[in-house]
Amino acid sequence: MAERRWQYWAERTGGGRLPWRSSLLVAVFTQAATGWAQQLQPGREPIGVPGRLLLLLGPALLLLRHRYPVPVLYGVCAVTLGYLAAGFPYGPVFISVALACLAAVVAGHRHAAWGAVGALWAGHLLIAHWLYRWLPPPGDGPAPWGTEGGITAWVIAVLAASEVVRVRREQWARDRAERKAAERRRVDEERLRIARELHDVLAHSISVINVQAGVGLALLDTDPEQARTALTTIKEASKEALGEVRQVLNTLRAPGEAPRAPAPGLDRLSELVAQAAAAGLTVSVTGETRAGGMSPATDLAAFRILQEALTNVVRHSGSRTARIRISRPLGALELQVDDDGPATGDDAGGSGSGLIGMRERAAAQGGTIEAGPRPDGGFRVLARIPLETKEDW
């Protein structure tokens, strides 16, 4: 309970500390400058002990302006009206009013601040043009109406300055919130990117390893040479997977550094076809297979999409053949992967995380993925990715 009260106090007072430095500065300046104002207004009531106490009471109330902004503002306005009613000279006494008004407006109590300052202004009009007959100093006359223009301008200036500060503080708060939200989005996007990379690397390699392990076990006694080939494929696939996983993890250990190995792209499509062949899948490739003219991000996305599509054929299709077609219609890259089926698992229709990852990769480059059964019973993955110009890379 005590800890909650302390947190509440800290939130209301800006860390639990009273603003005594600014309040002390206002008190010292008001006391010193009012003596100078007295010399410029010889007809006003001389500053004595009562006047000095009223000048101290306003800054003393300012100590609580962050915790109780509205009561402090009305209290300071009441003290200032009492000071003016006593006939003391105009001048620095209004600094406390300005600071209390600023605190109330910044805290969100705009209408209360306008009401308090308006009441102070109206009270001053009553004192200066009607109640002066019964108030000190003796023999005082009404204040010139010309001076009311300056006082009105002062009131408007105080309210306007308070509103400007409030708007600026709200803008700063929005900017801080937007920066924090943007940072969270960057962290989430980086986490998603790493998750996609790890999924694509591990899913493809483990699928190859799983198939070859099954071949090795089946032929271990009857065809040792073929089993040896399967084990060699497992070794190569696991080595490549470890290398790519290490590259991804290195970006976590040393953020901002360039990767030591280049990211895979369409120039490694032949390796991808060889790995699929090792898993028992015959892959034919037609169309434009060069990576020239596309950004590194698009090149990587194209490679990963083809890798995941072939992985899905290995894992979820009864077909042992797949066809890749790569084309470049005007301003775009199209990747099409077909197999003749049939599906061997419940998730072959595209409900797994692999297709989600492909769609995310395509969407990150402004593209789309269409995946689903063909009318003849096979399955097709069609990716369309817009090609950026070199100025956009």
C-alpha cells in the first residue's frame, strides 16, 4: 500500500520531488523586483510585512502546482486579488499567476485555467473602477481605462503561452509514443524475419535429411552402397543447414554487421534442385533463372519461396516430380511451382506455416502468393513479386 501511494505521488509530482527550485526563484525575484516597482508607483501602498507575506504566499502555493494544479491556481489568483485590493504596487506578483496557469493548462485543466484567470481579471476591474473608494491607499482614484488594454493583453498572452506549451508537450508525447511503437515494429519485423529464415533453412534441410534417413535405413542391409550415398547426402544437407543457421544467429550476436557469407539467391537454384534430387524429387526448371536486375531482398525472397515450395512437394505430395517456371513479365517476377499430386497429408492444401512464411516473404516485397490445388488434381504455387529499380534498392 505504501509503495502504491509513493508511485501515485511520483506520477503526480514529477518523480516525487517538489518544484522548490523554480518556486524559490520566483519568490526571490518577486521580493526583489517589487521594491523596484514600488519606486515607479509612488502613489501605491508601501510594501510592508503584510505585502511581503502575500508575495511569499503565492510562490509557496506553487510548490504543489504539479499535484493540485487547479486549487493552486485559484489560490494564487485569490492571493493576487488580495494583494491588489490592499493597494500594493503592480508588477512581479503576476509571475506566480502565470506559472500556476501554465501548470494547470499543461495538466489538462484548460477551462479551469481560463476561468481562474478570467475571474482574476474581472476582480481587478472591480477593484480598479469601483471598490477603490473603500480600499487603500486613501484618496486613490479609478485606474485609467487605457491601462486595461495592457492588462487584457497580458491575460491573453499568459493563456496563449500556456496553450502553446501544452500543445508542444502533447506533440512531444505523441512523438515519443510513435518512436517507441516504431521501435517495437522494427523488433517484431526482425524477429519475424529471423523466424522465417530459420524455418525455411531447417524445414528444407530436415525434409531432405528425413527422406535420406528413411532410404538409408531401408537399404542398409540390402544395398550398402546406396545407403552410403544417402548418408553422404544427409551429411551435406546438415552441413549446409548448420552454416545458414550460424549465419542467421550471427546477425543476432553482432547486429548491424554485414553477414560474412552472401545471402542465397536464384544463382543457387541449381543447388536447390540437386538437394531436391537427393530427396528423390525430379525437378525441371524453365524460364529466366538469372538474378540480374533484381534487388538482393527480392533475390533472397525468390530463392526462399522456391525452397519452401519444393520442401512442401517433398513432404506433402505423392508426386516425385516438380516443375519450376520463372518468368519476368513487365516490371515483375513470377515464380510457378507445380506438382502432379496427390497430397499425402492433411495440411497439403496450404494450412501450414510454410505457406504463411511464403506469403509473408512475398508481401514484404510488395508481392502476392497464390497456392492451391489445380483442377487436374495437382498443386500449384504462384508467386508474383514486383521488381524494383536500382534506385530503390
